[in-house]
Amino acid sequence: MGRDYAKIAREFLRALRGRRSQAAFSRRLGYRTNVAYVWESGRAFPTAAKALAAARRAGVDLQAALRRFFKTPPAWLDDADLATPAGVALLLEDLRGRTSVMDLARATGKSRFAVARWLRGDAEPRLPDFLLLVEKSSLRLLDWLACLVDPASLPSLERAWQELEARRRSAYDLPWTQAVLRTLELTGYRALGKHRPGWIAERIGITLEQERECLELLAQTGQIHSKRGRWEPREVTAVDTRRDAEAEHRVKHWWSRLALERLDKPEGGLLSYNVFAVSESDFARIRELQIAYFRQMRGIIAQSTPSERVVLASLSLVALDAPGG
């Protein structure tokens, strides 16, 4: 079932207002009319830039919020004014990565001309359209909203947020659940008449007990459900494990060790390395390139069909020396 982005926009604007009356909040935003009522009733919506400007007037530090969202902020963020059409265009362009305008238009149900104008900053998306673009280009709308307001203040998304937090915990506690979940999306599994114990285990190289344990946890956390004898994912959502730094560190180590184990197998994988010396400024540039590559890869993944392979991408860039030596 698709999300009601107009309803989410109304709830987001209501959350920004907080305990203020609509009239008082409208005055704080610099309007003589009760624009808060107009927005929250859905009679009209602000552009994304005006909504972010309202967030700033409500006390939200937009730069800090986006840093929390990205965790490793892109270079453009320091100089961008997010509450402007240009700032919104920069954000959308970053989120879409290498996803084509045509693919993004198809995913959002909007015309490619409208999407292209929004990405260039030639036109401004209304808040519901902006939220739709954030979701379809990153699959992380919930995390984006949570950086700006309390998710509990968004009634239509409160349950989805609780489920996302449960998915994060399962990714921390039993990392294999993420690969099992992706395996359920494969065309090969979907072609089975009914679930066949061991099929998943054989496909991704785990034990039958691990398969069973992962499926049980995925079902308990609401990520999958049984339908016509097979397990099916309830919703495709990117699970960002960076909210808990310590847990994320453990999970990164777990997947890195797994990548090394799989590289030792005959079929192996792709591994390359380069040890080099560069300037501090070029080290920063290379780091930014790697971050951009990972974001672009996520954009490709979000739009990729059909699902035929389960893949682990492990990227690393490590300074071997102590800084300033």
C-alpha cells in the first residue's frame, strides 16, 4: 500500500508548529494570514524550500539535521542554504545519485519534465512531491523526517517508524537477516510453488538453522509475512544502521570479515587495493569520491529490477599513518 504523502506533509507541518497556535506560528513565519491552517488542512502546500524555512524558524538546525542524515556529509552541504530552491535541488540531486531522470519519474509517477526541472532548481516541488522524491530516490524518508521532527509526532508513520527501529535491531543482532530478506526478493525464490526449507541457505551459503533463525526474527519484527506458502517482504526500505554508532561498528566488522571469507572461495569476488601517498586535500577528495560512489550505487540498487543476485559490497579507505607526522 502506497504512502499518502499529502497526509505526511500535513503531519510534518503540524509537528513543526509544536504547541504554538496556528495563528501564532503563522505570525512567526512572517505571514499576515493563517497560513498554518491552510497548510495543515491540505488546502495548499508550501514548496519544499518554504517548508524547510519554516522548520528553521521553528528552531530546527537544518545543517545539523542533514549531517545526522548523511552521517558523512557531502562537500556541498557546508555552503548550501537548504531553505532555498537551489539548496533543495542540491539535496535532491545528491540523493538520486546516478538514477536517471526517466527512472525517477517512473518511480514517482511524475513527468520527467517536472522531475528534471526540480532537480535543476528551475521549478520548486511542493512539500508532498519533495517527500515522494526523497523516498523514491533514497528509500530513507523516515530517517530524513526523524532528523527534523520526532517520528512519534507523525501519526501515519508512527508504526512504520517502530517497525524500522525493529529492523535496525535485527540488523544489529543477527546480520544474516539482511541477506535472507534480500534473498526472498529473488526471482528464483518467488518462482517456487511454496517455501522450501534449505533453498535460501543453499543460495547464500548459510546453515539450515541460520535460515530458520533469520526467518523467525524477520517474521517477529514484521519484515516478512507468509503468503500462499511463501515468505514475502512487507516493504522494501533501506535500513540505515548508523543511528547506533557502537552497534554499527560491530556490524561493519561482521560484514567485512564475511567479505574476506567469501573472497577465499573459488568463485571469489572483486578485490582491488592501492597503497599510495597523497596530499591532505587530495585524500579528502578521494574520500568524497568514495562516499559519492556508495550513494550512487544505492540509487542504482533502489531502481534495479528484476532481483536476480544477492550481493555484498564492502568498501574501505584507511589512512595508515598518524596525521601531522
